[in-house]
Amino acid sequence: MRMTYSLALLLVAAGTAPALATPCADEITTLERRLDSAGAAQVTGTVPPGGTTSSHSDKALAKAPDVKPSDPSVKPSAAGVAEARKLVEKARAEDKAGKADACRDTILQAKEKAGALP
């Protein structure tokens, strides 16, 4: 009987625990992968941390494809990628502070700064 009561109490406590992953944290992780991709390395002229396929994905390309962006006005630049990295850090701080709306807005700005990476 005690075991059943203890197990039930544990399940209730686990159900009320806060979620560790937030939607903004997922977007931060996704954008970081883009900023560490072969396409970003091509734009900045550097090798991303961990090598050219550091996105930790089986589907990541070792070399960015040689294609033109569908919208030529959205041209990525090294400065834009650097600014996007700073905005990602700001978004991470906002996410930790529980400011979900501000985090999403900052991530949107970071995506705009990064541009259409190859």
C-alpha cells in the first residue's frame, strides 16, 4: 500500500514539474545549427566549430550547394551572421528569464540578419 501511495505521489509531482524545453529554446537550437552550417561558413569565410558539418545531423551537407537564393534581395553577409549570433545570445537570456514573446521577436530579428544562407 505504501509503495502504491509513494508511486502515485511521485507521478503527480512529476506531472507538475515545469517543462525544460520551450518553443523558443527549440528555435534557438535550430538557428544555431544554421549559423554553424557549411552555408554560413561559406558566407563568413570561416570553418564552423566542429568542422563543416557541425549541425550534428546525418543530413547536413559537407559543402554548401552552389545555387542562388530564391530572393536575391536577401543576401547573407558575414556581418549579418555575426549580428545574428549576438541576437541568439540575447534570445537565450530572454528565454531563461521567461520572456517568451521577447525571445521570439529576437529570434525573428536574428533570422532576418542571417539572411538566406546557402
